[in-house]
Amino acid sequence: MLRQKVWVSPISEQSKLTWVQYLNSKNIVQLEHQRTDKIFVSSLDNPDFWFWINVDGDKNWEYNILK
């Protein structure tokens, strides 16, 4: 089964730095795991870099799961 892609956009200064350093300024990441309160994603270019995003009101990231 193919893993879903997620569009992310950094909000905080910390997430903007992460976006540049680890995501190569790309807005698409791969969905690794989804819970009711969080999603777990990984970088396409750097699959060893993973992070969690809170489903409701994350202070660092906006996201949208792509269909």
C-alpha cells in the first residue's frame, strides 16, 4: 500500500528552521502514522527525519493530508 502524502507549512521560527534544514524547503512529507490526537510524518528527502504534528491547534505546523 502506498503511504499518503501530507502538505505542511511552518508557523513558528523553530519549525521554519526545521523546514529549511531537514525538509529542504519542501512542503510535502510522508504520513507514517495517524492517531486521533497526532500525526507522525517523515521527510521525503531525509527519511531518517521524523516529527509529530498535533491534529488540533499545533503551534508549529499547519498541515493537510492529501488525497
